[in-house]
Amino acid sequence: MAGLRVLLCLGALLARQGSADLGAVAIGEVHENVTLHCGNVSGSRGLVTWYRNDSEPTFLLSSNSSLPPASPRFSLEDAGALHVEALSLEDDGNYTCREDLNGTRWFPVWLRVASGPDQIEVNISATGTLSNGTLYTAKGSQVDFSCHSTSWPPPVVEWFIQANNWESLGKNLTANSFALLQMSQNLQGNYTCSATNVLSGRQRKVTTELLVYSSPSLASQPMKTCFMGGNVTLTCRVTGANPPARIQWLRNITEPEAAIQPGSHYQITRHGQGSSLTIYNCSQDLDEGFYFCRAENLVGVKAVDIWLSVQEPLNIGGMVGMVVSLLLLGLAIVVGLMLYYSPVFCWKAGNTFRGQDMGDIMVLVDSEGEDEEEEEEDKEDVDEVEQETYEREELPIEIRKHGHIHRVTALVNGNLDRMGNGFQELHDDSDEQQSDIVEEEDKPVG
């Protein structure tokens, strides 16, 4: 017995040394079965004994039926192979097959037991989750990614993104974490974390869809005016909303849930990414004030306010009449000034408007200056008459002074005869006046 123990110890030491240098490698997975071959020998074998090389050799199984196996999980197969069922991580280590046939031979085997990856834990710090499990985040935000897997030995973890095509985002052992600082539309897609057991080659993947949404932006006129009894339309334009925003119109911001409902007084129209609110029969008491357009999608809420002023309608007829009156008054003033300062211009203008073929036109001009000159000439005539009368020593006579003398200017258009007749009439009138004066002179003084 002592010799057998020495032999076993020596065999174990040799087996350990051989397994470290020349031994074969067998790989199995936890909870599965594995077969360790005793060298490459086939056919009939001698006595085969298997040992586990720990701190000291441990007997496992022998082809000698008188030696029971160390565990029912161990059994011999053809050509002396060791079959192990229900592997565990504790089975990982060095094994030795001893064959006694025309001598003793040792065949070391290194058994590697792999575990996992059984599960992958993925964490993406997105904004929220849709009902179908899809994640979404806001445009421009930072998203952190992390992936962990339980495995032995530690797995290789790698991230992939499928936007336009598959692209690796990097790999690491045990865990892989990274961050995307500025999310944009081109980073929307499927993110896959892959964990691979480097020993067994087993691989597991988890794919998560990540959408990049953007908040709505609103634009509208800040003020609108409606005349009492009239209609007005308030417009709200929404841009950059992904997914499309839900738009509501509100009358009082202190009650944000009291949205305006369509009816006989209000009409709401949706056009693309925008909305319009039409108010019929405007009333100052009921309708004047602030209106709010509120747009909301999964990543944000925006609102814009519009002030509606309700005014009394303008008197268009009165305004038009006033404007016309002012224009006529201005025209009259201009014409009056032209007549006052330039009568000749008016005379020429009149001729222009009347045309060149009009008949004779007589214009009488009363000139006070000319009258004064004629009165002075009359005075001189009277003085001469008085002087002659005094010289002749005749009785004094009463000299009748004529009133104003008017000059008549005749403008004749192609009619010289009529012009001559006019001069003849003036001459005859002058002779009659002279005869009257002579008759008065001949009368005796009473």
C-alpha cells in the first residue's frame, strides 16, 4: 500500500507538470456535459485511471471495476475517455489519464469551464419610454449608455449603432459605458450591446431602439384687432415638433385645462403643423383679452400669447366725405390765390380751355388808377376852358364832369369789321356827348 501511494503521488506530480506543458485543453460550460480523452490512442487499452490534480492528486475513476468512481457524475467511455456530467465552475482544473499497458503512460488534460453570458443589463438614460418599449430622448440632450453582463471568464462587451449602417461604438471587458453629449437626428436608430464569452464563444445581444425627438417651436402675431360684430382669425404656426404636437387654444392662462372648444362662436382649423382660431361676432366684453396657443409633444410644451383688441367699427362714409371736403376746400383756396395774384394767367387758362375757335370775347377792366389819371386830365381841360372864358369875358358856364371813364378792350378773333364797328359806336357816343355840352353852353344864364 505504501508503494502504491508513492506511485500515485509521483504520477500526480508528473501529470500536473505534463498538463502545464503538453496537456490538451477541453472546454465545457456550466450545467452541461464534457468528455476528456485519454490521449489519441484508439482500440484496446490497458488499465486506465483518472485523477484530479489539485493540491494533491484525487482519484476519480478507474477501468478496474473493483474501484468505484469518486462521483456518479464520472464514467468511462470508449477508449478510456472520462465523461463528466452537469459541470460546475468547481470542475475547472487539470486532469490526468494514466494508462498501464506494457508500461505506464500519462496524458494530461486541462478542463476549462465557462459560464454565461446568461443575461445582459442595458441602461440608457433616455427621456422616456413609449408603450411598445421604444426609448426616446430630446434633441441636444446628453444620453449615457452602459452595458453589463454576468459571465465567466469576464466577457467582451461591445456597442453597435444601426442608423444608416452598423457601426461599432467601442468594446471593453466586463462593462462598456459611454456618453453622447449632443443627440441629433442622425444618432436616432437601434443600439445593440453584445457580450461575448471569450472561452466558449457564446454571445448574447440586446437591441434597443432610441428615437430623437424635438420640442415644438411656436410663432404668431403678438396683437390682433377685431371690430365689434366682425370676425377675426388668430394663427399659430408650429415648427420643429417631432413627433407632431397637439395644439390647444386657451382663453385664460390661469385655467390651462379650460381649452376652447369649437362651436358657433369659435372655429378651430388645423393646417399641417399649425392651427387657426376664428372668432365670430366679436364682442368687447366677451372676446377682448389674451389668447394662448399651446403645443405639446412627448418631449416638451410651448405656449405663445396673442392680445386681441376689440374696437368699434370706423365710419367709412363720414371719413370719405371729410377727405373729399378737405380736398375741395384746398382746391378752392389754390384757385382763389391764382385769381388774386395772376388774373392774366386765368385769362390765358380760360382761353386754353375754351379753344381757339370761340367767338369774340369782351373783357371789361375797371382800373381805378386809370380813372384818377383821366380825372386829372379833365381838371386840366376845365382850367383851360375857364381861362379862355375869362379872356373872352363871356358869361361863366357850368362844366359838367363826366363820371368814371371805362376803357373797352376788344379781343377779336378773325373779325376786324366787328372791331371797327365797335370803334364807330364809341365815336358816335362821343359826338352826342359833345353836342349836349354845346347846347348847354348856348343857354343863357338865368
